[in-house]
Amino acid sequence: MTTIKDSVHDHIAVTGVAAALLDTPPVQRLRRISQLGTVTYVYPSANHTRFEHSLGVYHLADEALSHLGVEGQQAERVRAAAILHDVGHAPYSHNIEGLIYRRTGKYHDDVDDLVGSGPVARVLTDHGLNPDRVAGLVAGEGELGQVVSGELDVDRMDYLVRDAHHTGVPYGTIDAERLVRSLRFVDGDLVLDEGNVQTAESLLLARALMNPTVYSHHVARIAKAMLRRATERLLVHTDTTAAELRRMDDAGLRVALRECERTAALAHRLDRRDLYKRAVWAEMAAVPDDLLDADREAVAETERAVADAANVDPDAVVVDVPDRPEMAESSSRVLVNGEVRRLSEQSTLVSALRAAQRDQWRLGVYAPAEAAERVGDAAVRELGLDIEDARVRDVRPGIHATLDEFE
């Protein structure tokens, strides 16, 4: 048994297959992958790693298994999946996940190739576990896969508490112990026991509050967009493959970006925190539907069109179109009077939070400070933004002054 002092859960006792997996290279790499990526540009103390988070997920999974009465080899598989659930993350966590997926067809929870061979596979087989079944749990397959990856998973419970702790914001504070103790299976579905509608709502509310304050803060989004553009160019202009990129750590990617001539300028901007500024910050109602649903190639075309119209270098324009808002937590199930119901059917809070998500959604157009005004004017025209019927928060220099402690 290995006992580890954790900043969130205090002492975590790691035993069995999980303890043996800790020192495998794929798990140790997670020490060098930041949990929140570019959010550290906003909250300097947000330097926690995927390794710390994986320990927390293991801890909560272990407690959940105890309360659910799952033992033996089944429990060991879930504990292994909890420790391994993030080994598929590329550098900077989710920041470049879409880029990796477009080239490899793999998201971070597609870990079959990473656990099916090498030291991880050897540890699993030495403990009598099938690597394919563990990889399936990471992907959320089967009844027990819901513990690791689902609407009520321990992954979500840990990252909300951990991210709130390290950023210093109060919004992600949830009663993870109450959530874990309330879990039970009903007809193969993981649900919260009677009397826990408000417990489920707390998870939903925490995620809804953390999103605009932490995960989608505009500075973090700008840095993410710059990092993503630089990484795309790295793959185009060097021999680095997406498969190799997927196995890098944060520092390795930053070094590669500095050393590539076509990405060095963006890399140095990120090093100095010399970030682009918002040229346009548009609400969803102001954005045409075809732009809301545009793929990466179509967005790149709009960037070139805006740059031409503004008479600036194409490098000076980034168009950032987030996915349409979704709320996976609203599908979580709770027992009410002996009947399993989706939270969205039981809680009036869900519709209010969905409306808030839509109100908080923003399309961003970013550019260097000296070009932001021209780019903003061109973007409104070229993107067809409807500024008559919906507000567009224009934060270009000289147009709209804001006081933002994180700028």
C-alpha cells in the first residue's frame, strides 16, 4: 500500500493494481500535463496536474465501490480504470483535443492502444486483469463504466472540487462524499438514492458556475486559441505527427513550438503572456446558424476573409466558435418516490441553467491589440453578425473600455 497526501482529499491509500500502475511511464507523464491548460494565464495558482486528479478519481472510485458493494476483480478493474482514465490526454489537456481527434480519430478516453501493450498492459495482466476490459471502463462501457465516465461519474466530482481549490474560486464546491454515498444501481443505471434531487442539482450548479468563471474565461480561451493555432502549424510544417504529439507533455510541446520557425512567434507570445485581445465578443443570437455549426475548414476560411477585409496578416485573426451549450449533468438520474427520473424532468433549475448557458455563450474574434479595431469592424461585416437585433459586446481599444483584473 502507498499513502499519498493530497491537497483535496487529505490522505489517499493506493493499493493493489492501482499502486502498481502509479510508477508506469504513461501514468507518470500525467505529472507533466496541466489539469486546466491555459486557465493558468487567468489563475496563476491553477498549476495542478492530471496526475493529482487521477489520484482523486481513484480515491472517490474506491469509496463508491465500497458503498455500492462491488468487490474482487470487478472492483480492481474499476480502480485501474480510475488511475488510467486520463492517460490518453495530449499536452495541455483538452486545449488541443479536437486537433488530435481530427488527425487520429481518438479522444482522450480512447486508450485501448495505450493500455493494451507495454508496461501498463504488463501490470494489468500480472494482476489478472484484461487490458481491453479496463479500457472499456475508461470509455464508460458497461454498468461499472458509469462510475468512471458518466453523468454521475467520480471524474466530474473530483475535478470540480480540485479546480475550485486550486483557482481559489468558491463555485465548484460540492459535497463529493455525499454524492458518492448516495450512488446506487437501479436496473443497470447509476442513480442517486431517494432524497438527493438537491444533491444532483449541486453538481449541475457547480459546473454551470465554473464554466464562465474558470473553464471559458475569455483570457483562457484566447490563449487556448493561440496554442491550438500554433500546434496546427507545428503538424503542418514539421515531421511531428499527431500520434507523437498525443504522447508529448506540456513542456515538450512548448519547446517544439519555440523551435519551429512557423510557430515561434506565437510561442513567444504565450511565453510572455502577450496575448491577443478581443476584437468582437458576440452573443449567440447575433451569430448566423451556418457559422455556429461551421467545421474547422469553414472557420479557417472566415479567418482569411476577415484578415483580407481588415488588410492585416492572416496570422492576426483568430475566430473562436465554441460548441453549442450542453448540460450532460441534466441527464443524471435520481430516485423520486421509488421511480428513476432524469434530473431534467424533476428539477426546475435545469431550464434556468440552460438559459444561462445560452446567455453566457460568446463567439470570439481575437487579434493583436494594434489590429483589434480594424479586425473587429471587418469581422462584424464578414461574419454577418446581427448587431441590430442582438447585443455584441465590443471590447476593442477606444470603442469600449472595461476594467478586467485578468486582462
